[in-house]
Amino acid sequence: MIAAMVTACASILIAVMAYWLNHQGETRRSLRKAQIDRVSSQLKDLYGPLLILAETNEKAWSEYRRRYILPVGSGLDEIPLPELEEKRWHTWVESVFAPTAQRMREIVTTRGDLIIGGEMPPVVLEFCAHAATYNALLANWEAASPSKSTLIRHPGNGFLSYIRESYGSLKAEQALLLKAARESG
């Protein structure tokens, strides 16, 4: 009788431990999957599109500056642009710089929940403010001086650096998570 009770208790204990270990494993797998899904969403829905648009805009700006803007220190703000150059500047702002900046701002405002960390980085807020001022510039475009751009300047290399670094760190994190998932399952 005692042997039967010990056997029954041992069987119950083994069943409870097996259930608990299985539950722990499922919880870990579920958490890992949630982490992989979050990082993948950050890359697909926020940092990937931002990186592509920012890199494209940077390349367009670099080429525009190389071809059409006088060297630094030449006093561009004091020299009125010839009509052809003014039209070219307006075309580039209307068709390249403003639409791209506004698309990036829209991505940030709709997918800001995917930003790395607990707070919105100041450089992202600066960029969004810059992009928002394109609306006013384009609304009053005919009165805008050709040497003028937006009221709030682009934050410069800091914005592109932030996006590049964030994208790179997320890709590395994603690779580690996927490797861990493959090794465990």
C-alpha cells in the first residue's frame, strides 16, 4: 500500500514537473518570437523605409549641391539666383526634397511606437519639425526667396547617422535572435 502511494505521488510529481518545464519552454519561445516580431517590425515598418528614403534624399542633395550650389563662403544668401537656377531649386524642393521629407515624417508619426528606446530621439524630432515647415514653404512658394528653404533647418548628418546606426543595431539584434531561435528549436 505504501509502495503504491509513493508510486502514485511520484507519478503526480513527474507529471507536474513535466507540465511546468513544458510551460516554461513555451513561455521562452513565445517571448523570443515576440522579440523577433518586434525587431522585424521595427526594421520593416520604420527604420528600413527611413533608411532608404534618407539615403536617397542624401544622395539627391549631395548631387544637387555638387552641380548647382556655389562653394561654401561664396555668399549664396546675398547673391540673387538667376531665374533658371531659381526654377531649378523650386523644382527640386517641390519634387524631391519636400515629398521625401514629408514621407519620412509620416513614417515617424505613424510608426513612432517602434522607435528604439523609451523616448523619441531629439534628432528625429528636429527632422520632423524641419519636414513640417515644408508645408508653409510650399504654400507660400512664390513669395519665398530662392536662397531660402524651410524655417527649421535639416538636423544634418546626425539624423542620417541615427537611422544608419539604429538600422545596423536592429539587424544585428535580429540575427542574434534568429540564431538563438534556430539553436533552441
